[in-house]
Amino acid sequence: MFDKLDQLLNTSFNEMVEIRRYLHQYPELSFQEVETPKYISNYHKQLGHDVREGVGGRGVVATLKGGKPGPTIALRADFDALPIQEENDVPYKSKVKGVMHACGHDGHTAQLLVLAKALNQLKNDLSGSIVFIHQHAEEYAPGGAKPMIEDGCLDGVDVIFGTHLWATEPLGKIQYTTGPIMAAADRFEILIKGKGGHGAQPHYTKDSILLGAQIVQSLQHIVSRRVDPMDSVVLSFGAFEAKNAFNVIADSARLEGTVRTFSEEVQNNVIKEMEQIVTGIASSFGADAKLNYYKGYPALINHPNEGEFVKEVASTTPGIEEVELMRPQMGGEDFSYYLQNVKGAFFFTGAKDPNVDEAYPHHHPRFNIDERSMLLAAKTLGRLVLSTSIK
């Protein structure tokens, strides 16, 4: 069946590209997806699949039942876009002002839809069932995975696989791992309340900017001095707001940033250290500061056997030239919730055009993919399904 699957996908590649480009022109933000789930649902209904709409909010779950008994295998693709104004000069450029598919979710959806069509044509020979999970709101925590799981998208599922088209890795490469692959992605804000005053009379003030600067510097010591060097931690600031006239000392300031970890123990220790530093420095200034910490997606950790299985299958997939054991990424992904509930694995599919020296990264206004990567991702996912059903 492997050759037949490849043939079906090859002949449907143009359709895959058409779907991706259509979705690219009409992107929808997280938790605001309306037309995209309708499009996905209609596609599956035309194939005769059992379809559930509005799963966990805006998700779509379609089920294909094979002709023989066997395991239930889930495949997941996300379909939300980002609040970015596209700068690519392409015929399929986004028609929605300030919204763009800048992370490849249009490609994820297109490849899964066409793979579903191909597998549908093999259904009489398939063992078990295939659940196609089309997830909304991956880009914005709390995300769509958790409510979809709570709404039953994994009920009866034995194993799940997913992939991310990765624009900075070469076309023809698959990256896999048998453990942590992406980090827990948390957000924090620090609210500082000091005492403002004239810039010429700092001795009458409690300078919130100076206090904020000390906090920024001191929190970096958590990574370098309070965490085991063998544990990976990122603590980064993305915002420091204290707008005033040039000669006015600010009475308040707001800082915002992110923490990335792989271990829940390390994560909790970092939170504890942050609270001590923030309140301690504020107290030394005679001011007030509050840490608001928001846990995001947990770390994405592959199950070892399924991670190794991805390697085995990808190594035999036509068009895949390299299968690489990857280092964990510090980015976040709510596929982590699926793997907390059932066994499975997530992997990266290289999507960099070999004709460009350096690809624009994800979440960049000129992000794009080599569309042939969708075909390779679909073939790999399809072979994972067929190989699992054969086991």
C-alpha cells in the first residue's frame, strides 16, 4: 500500500498547493476562526468521513474507518494564523490586512486534507480508524488542544502523530527526537509602583525605571547562577514600559517577558526565584512590585518508542534525504497536551527552498515555505499510519 499511497499523493500535489494557497489568502486569527473550519469540515464531508464541528470551540475532528479491525491513529494539523502584515510579493498573498499565515499552518492543513483523501481511497485495506484532528488556536495560549481534548477528540485514540513544516531546515530533511522536542512556553509581567517626581529632584522619588532595570539584570542571574547548567532555561524580556516626559521620573513601570523550560521542577524553581528577586529589590527601594506569572503550554516530550518509529519510517520515505536527531527547540507547541494523554511523537519536516541561501524564520512577515515539503510531510505521516496499522 505504500507505493499506492505515494502515487495518490503525487497525483494530488497540485490540489494540495491550491488548498494551501487559498487558505493563505484568507487567514484567520486564533479563536476567531470561522470560515477555515467550515472549509475543512466540508472537505471531509465530501469524502464521507464522520465529522464533528465546534470541537473544543472551533476545532474539527473527522474519522475514517478502515475495512479491517485495528488501532485508532490520530493525526493533527493546526489552522490558525498570526497578527502579522505579509510582505511577500506572491500571487496568493494574504487578503486580510494585518493577518498572515506566517508559521505554515496553511500547509499543515492542506497536507492533512489531501492525505485524508488519499487514505480514504485505501480504506478497504486499512486496519483500524484514522482520526484527523484539525486544531484551532495553536498560536495563542491557552490554545485549542486542551479544550479539544476535554471535548473528546482523543477518545479511543491509541497513538497520535504530528509534524511542523520548518522553513529554516532544508527540503528533504526530517528532524526527530525520542524525548523533549519543544519547551514549556510561559509568560510573565512585573508591575512596579514607585514614586514619581521631577527629573531634577531624584532624591524625592522612588524611580520605577531604575528599579525595573535592576530587576531585569538580577533576574538573569537565575539562569546563570540559580539553575543547574545541565538544565535548559531561557528568561527573556520583551517589553519595558514607563512612558513619561523626558524630565519626569516615572512612578510606575511594566515589564513583560517569557520563560522557557523542559522540566516542571525547574519551572517551579524559576518562578520561586523570580518572586524572591522582584519583591526583594522592590522592598530595598521602598517601593512595590508584583510578579504575575502565567504558565503556557507544557513542554512537548515525545514518547521514546514513537520517536524512534518516526525515524524508522522517515528513513524509508521517498524524497527524504536526511533523518536527523534534533536538539530540542525552545519554542512552544500545544501538541504537548496530546502527548500527555496518549503515546505519540511530533517531528519537523524541512521546508526551506534549496535555491535560497537563508530562509526567513517563522513569525516573520516574509515567511514562506517550499511547497514540496507538504508532499514529503504527507507521505511521512501516511506511512506512519500504514506502518502502525500493520503492526
